[in-house]
Amino acid sequence: MKKDEPPLDFPDTLEGFEYAFNEKGQLRHIKTGEPFVFNYREDLHRWNQKRYEALGEIITKYVYELLEKDCNLKKISIPVDATESEPKSFIFMSEDALTNPQKLMVLIHGSGVVRAGQWARRLIINEDLDSGTQIPFIKRAMDEGYGVIVLNPNENYIEVEKPKIHVQSSSDSSDEPAEKRERKDKVSKETKKRRDFYEKYRNPQREKEMMQLYIRENGSPEEHAIYVWDHFIAQSAAENVFFVAHSYGGLAFVELMIQREADVKSKVTAVALTDSVHNVWHQEAGKTIREWMRENCCNWVSSSEPLDTSVESMLPDCPRVSAGTDRHELTSWKSFPSIFKFFTEASEAKTSSLKPALTRRSHRIKHEEL
């Protein structure tokens, strides 16, 4: 006999899930001390996935709280000139992010479900906060005198429930084409639902239909990076700006370079990429950008070689070295000490060769503008 699918109704707190982070930053069950179990109910993959996603949303809020309380970052709403009613996003900044005269570190995560302060949700849930969040980077950066800006490139829209259109109601004043469209959509969705779930359950639950309202000038990771550059990073007092960009964050950085080449070159001292998915050919990065990246970027890639071992590149852009792990999501955490060393060396090299470097750089910019 077919069984009913359990309600897709989950707690909205860690305590409700009966989980907590221990002193090592590991997520553990309050009663059993066991790590998180994905297959909580056998043969109910959709339900287990929805439960995991609900926990993920709580983790996101938990990390936001840590950024404010533990790292003393400020949450800044964007767009900066947003009206009361329009969709908004936010970034996080240290108190001195715009005023620190020396150093500023900018952190950009990859694509997917992660939000500001995270490298990988899977690591936070299954390993620990150190490997899965940007918090170790933020704390060490602040200890070493950097200002910090944490981007939030995946927060591109807000979701609201779609207004319901009652096709059958005679008093409904919706226009004809919309009704027809709605009916077609409904039929195809119903067919898909039946195919996916009716085999398994007597009463698969329908989820609410949502629509996306995009955030002005922040509707994609690339747009977001350019927006934060224009309104914050470019305005900062720091003489040396450093980027740490993971996975798709590297692509967003290269896009920023393409759009703001002269500005980025004059302000950014070094860029640490971790298993970046950028592609200088597909993104059509010009020769001068590729040359700058060779000099000022390093990509720590997933590899079974020891940390910092040189890895051959098929593309003519920045040097690639091993992150000391073959797991994509761990590359930022594993290359953590090397990245800070790389930034320190880049700073020292710039200071020791400041005059000639500046002459070369300004000459190159003039040459490009001609």
C-alpha cells in the first residue's frame, strides 16, 4: 500500500533540529553527539533533501550572526540608495574597511547555496566551521591589520509567493492569455509531479509557487562584484587591496578586471584564487589583463600534490599551485597559510620596488588608454 509523504515542515532553529556546534566548531546532535545524518528517513530522498536545505538556511543565518558578533563586522545594506520597498541585499565590512590606509582584504565565495561568510555548506554541516566558513580568514586578516569586506554574490533576488490565479472563477478578471498560460503551466507541472512522485506517495505535497524579484545592480555574482567595487572598494583608503576568490568568485573577479581594468590594476596588490573556474579565453580577457594576472595572481587548485607544488596550466593566465587537497570545496581552507604568506610577500615586493613599479604601471595604463 502507498504511504503518505510526511509534511515538509521543518524547525527553524538549530535547537529545533536538536543540533549544536561544539567547541571544535563541529555540528553534533544534542542528545547522541553524532554528526548530521542526511538519510534521516529511508526511501524518502525528497523529504531528506528538503530537511537538509532547511538546516542549510539556519546555518546561513547562524554564520551571519557569527560575522557580526564573533568577527565584529557590520552588515551593510545594498543598493546603498535603495527605497524602502525595493528588494535589498547586504555585505559585511570591518569597522575600518574604508578608512584603513594600509590593507584591505576582500572575500568572494563560489556559486550555489553559499552566502556571505561561507566557502561550502557541506563542510560546515559535515566537517566544521573552520573549513567551511571564511571566519579564519577574517580573524587572521584583522589580527594582521587588514580591513575586511565580505561579498554576498549569490544573494541576487528575493522570493515571494506567486499571486494565485483562479482559472475557474467567473468573477476572476485576469486577462485571457495569462489564464491560458497558467493552465498550460499547471498541466505540465502536474504531469511532472505525477511522474516524479505519484508512483511513490498517495499525497505528495505541492510546494508554494515562488517568483523572483531581482536586486537592482546586484542580479548576478558578476554585477554584485562590480557594484561593491564601485561603491565600496574603489572608495576605500587602503593602498593595498587583496582578493581571496573561490571557484565562481574567481570568474567574478576576472569579469571585474575586464570592466574596471585600470582601477583594479592601480588598487589591487595581489589576488589569491582557490580552484577558480574563470577562463581568460571564454571571458575574453585581453592581453594586458592576462599579463597582470600572471604577475599578481595565484590559483591554488585541487590536486593530490603537496601544498604549493606548481601545477601545469593549459591557459596563459596566473600561476597554478596545489592547494594540498583534491577536494574542490576544501581548497580555500587548505591553502589558508600559503595565501597569507603570498599577500605578505606581494606587499613587501611592492614596497621595495615602489617607485619603479609605479612608473611602469602608470606608463602601461597610459599606453593602454592611447
